[in-house]
Amino acid sequence: MFAVRNINSRLVLAAIGNRWHSTEPVRHVPVMAEETIRFLKPQNDELFIDMTFGAGGHTQEILRSAPKAKIIALDRDPVAHEMAHTMSELFPGQIFPVLGKFSELPDKLEKLGIKQRSVDGMVFDFGCSSMQFDEGSRGFSISKDGPLDMRMDKDCDTDTPTAAEVLAKIDEIDLTRILKIYGEEKQAKKIARAIIEARHTIKSIETTKELADLVQSCFENEDTRLDKLKRPSHSATKTFQALRIFVNNELNEINYGMVLAQHYLKIGGKMITITFHSLEDTIVKRHVMGNVMNDMANKLPLRYNSHTICHDQEVMETVMRSPWHPLTKHVVVPTYEEVDNNPRSRSAKLRAVVRVV
């Protein structure tokens, strides 16, 4: 299956240069690519899985560092999958495009002949890519009007409801919960009520502009929101985030991805994760620290856990034993220079671990 192609390293780098540094516009800049390679330390003939291929930024950097590496390029977005196919044509026998979600990966790896504990490294770059935000027709962007879709794999999973369909049928209580939990929106109840009232008195919300304007109207008498760079931020940002996470079942998929990493990485294999908000990072952190039960990260804050319950010591040691050893003492954040050049990276957190059990 994985026949190694005998090819000169200079030719490989030249091919990358011709394809990815041409006159084509750069659609996506990988976040913390230098740090990813520094911790991953890819070597020739090793096998990696780019769990969130996107536009291939991290895959490209792996090939720069290890021109003979083999990479499985996974993405649930059909557009990204096509880009992976384009890149695989430059490196036959090295890049293997796979279309699907984390939860669909085991079946697809079986078809490729990939067994558990055989992968040298896995890279996760969670959230949406720049190219998804740049296309108004995808329904992710606040600034570009388009149908309120938000499905990452809309051409593949027609059974999943769009964001517009969710807003057309959901009740106020459930919508409030989604905005509060997934968007960490303090005004969740106020926004949910406005959406439900608009649906009953005017019409269903079907475009990104309609939703953005409606949420904005809920904050007319409040100060302008600022992002982490102290720049003006649209009031609907957290609402869009919450709906996107809900529609794509992102948190459960992230949890599943962490479980897969434990099963498919060999001893000494490395996992690099890049998260963009606290919900993603919490799931990753709890898996890394061993705070999981039945392969699920504990979602309850510690203040809701009873301190009066006593478990058997042997059982607790088994449950809390983490298969990971951190490669960094603290979470890694982007440099000031990277944030200036790529504002998308401003909230990124990188964690790097190695499998030891």
C-alpha cells in the first residue's frame, strides 16, 4: 500500500514550491506551523495523519521537513478533500486523501490497511479554516451574506440540518442552552428570545446577514465588543460559533478524535492539537491529563462533582492513568509576529504530547 517513492529531496521541495508558492492567492495560513514541526519532529518514511487537512498547510510543512514522509490527509469538507487530491498528484504514494469526519476514520483506515498503534504522528487544527469563512455561500461568515448553512460537509451529509433549519424549529429553551454553552454567550437568553419572536412575527431567518443583523439589534444600547486584540468584534460572533459547533457536532467529534489518537499512535507517537476556544481546549486537556471516563472527557466543572463519593484506589488509578506525556510545560501560544500577520491565530493554543502507554 505505502510504497515509498524514490525521489530527490530537492525535487520534492521544488514541487511544493511550484504548487504552493505560485501566483495563486493564499487561501489559508496554517497556525503555528513552525511550532508544530518543532514538536512533531517528522522523519522520512514515517506515517502521519493530518486530521484537519484544510488547505494543506501543515501537511506542506511536514513534507518540507521530511520529504519522504507519508501522510493521510483527512477532512470532512469536500473542497478541502479536492485540494488534498491535487496535492497527492504531486506526491503519489505519499499523500492519501480521505473524506470524512473523525468518527468515520476507523472504517476508512481499515480500507487503507492502517492498523492501530502504527501511526507516528497526528495533527489536529480545530475550528473553521480561512477558506470556509471566505466563502459566503458556506454560511460561516458574518461579513459575507449567504444562505445560513454552516455544514462543513454539506455535499456529503444531506441528513444534517442546516443552521437555518435549526433556527426554524428549535424552541427558546434549547436555543438558549446552545448559545450559552457552545457560544459562551452571556446574552444567550435575550438573543434566543429575539430569534424566536422574529420567527413568529416576521419570517424564518435564512441568511447570515439576517441573523447577524438581528443579533446586532440586541446590543444597540451596549458598548462595542472587543476581541482579544482589543479590536471591534461583531456582536453575533459567539452566536455564529455556537450554531456552527451544534450543527457539525464538533465537540463530540473532537472527543472521538482524542480517543482515536490514543488507539492509532504507536508508543512514542506524537499528537499536536491546536484549539481556538475554551470548549475545544478543555476536551483536549482532560484527555491529555487522563480526566476521562468511558472514553468521554468529564464535562462537569469540578464544583459540581461530589467530594463525598469515595472510589476504590485501584479503579481510580486505572481510570486516571494518562497515556500521554506532555512535551511542553505550558500551553504554547502564537508569537506576536504571527498574530500580526495572521489574526486568526490570536486565540490559538497548541498542546504537544507523546504517547507513553
